[in-house]
Amino acid sequence: MLVYCEPEDGYRSAVLAALDNVSANVPDADIKKKLATLTAPFICLDGMNEKGVSIAVLTLDSEPVHQNTGKPVIGTTLAIRLVLDQAANTEEAVALLWQYDMLASGGRDYHFYITDAFGDGRVVEYDCESESRKMTVTPVRSVTNFFEIYKDKVLPYQRNGIYGHGKERYDMMEAVFDDTDSYSSDTAWDALKATSQELSTEDITSNTQWSVSYNDTKLTAEIVLRRKWADVIEYSLRENRIFWK
């Protein structure tokens, strides 16, 4: 579900929510599922706000983080909501997350990729080798399902214990970016197509349900569902309007 949010005390944003997480993939089926969709702004997995900050969450293979340092506790999708509502750039987003103890929801571990209209891309991770699961921030341009801080311990086409997997898809993205002098929508889609995945019963990160290219300067999003690359949905955050290409 594509959700438009306009909080009274925050920035406007557009997010994508996986309704399967609240058992509402067919929201019109009954009143219970319709009501469940009201939680959509708070179960988003990626999004972009009016300041050009975009964020996405990605699954890891380590134990779910549960920090306990005495700070207020925040869950995974609420952290995304916080960043989109309150951050005007990547630096502000990182500063906001520093103020909380992270509690991974859904029985999985995660990291966040955040970037902004100035091209400041960083991955926020909770160190799997640290007893306190210390938050770390690394400037990057590509992220998949392994700890960037332990990239040298991750090999492609295999699982690498607590450090994660998906190095081969990371390498594919990096190759696309290395092959261009300037980034464009076509560059983004070349990377997304190269790293998309078919369904595998053995891999929770398989089965690309949607692909989205957020333009943090134009405040637009191009969305493709289930790898149907010819069917592009274009959305404008400024106009809060969908266009079918």
C-alpha cells in the first residue's frame, strides 16, 4: 500500500507498507482487514519525505537487536516513521536514531539505509559483535542483507553466519554504479533489475514484491510491483498524485 502522510508537527511523506505484515493483503475482504490498513503509516518499510530524505529497512541474519542502555525504546518501523516525520537530511536522521534504544520487531534483525537530496547515503547498523549492539553509521551507496561494517567477512552466493548474505547482489549494484559517470533513473532501474529475486522458500529476502526508485530532488517515486518492469507507477509527493506510465 502506498500511503501519504501529512502530520501536523512533521514533514509530509509517502511510504510503502507491506499489508501482509498485518494480515490484510486483501483489505476489502472484511471489516477487520480494512481496519488493519489504518496501521499502514506505522508499518512502512521504505519511504521519502518532502525534504528529500528517503529510508529503507533491510533484513539481516543476526539475532534481533534489543538495546538496553536506558534510552527510550523504539521499534523498527516506528524508527522509519520518526526519520520521515522529523529529519530534513541524513545527518539529522542519524542524530534522531542516536537518541533511542533499538528494538527489532518481527523476530528479525535489520539495518537502515538513509539518503537525502544532497546524496548523503549512510547505513545505520547495530554491531552484531558488540555485546551492547552499539549503533554504527557507515557512508555507502549500496546495501543488501549483510553488515557493511563487516563487509570483508562476507562472501557472495552463501550465508555468512551473523554477518549476513547478499554480497553477490551488492557486487551487481556496485558494478552498475561503477559503469556510469552520472546517476539517473535508468541507473537506478538497472541496479534494481540486476538485483531483483524470484521466490525461494529458503530465503526470506527473496521474492521481490516491489521495486521503487525515489528521486530525492524531484520528490517523485517510480514503483514496479513483482518485477513487472513494463508497468511503472509514477508518484509525485509535491502533488500527492499517481501517474501511470
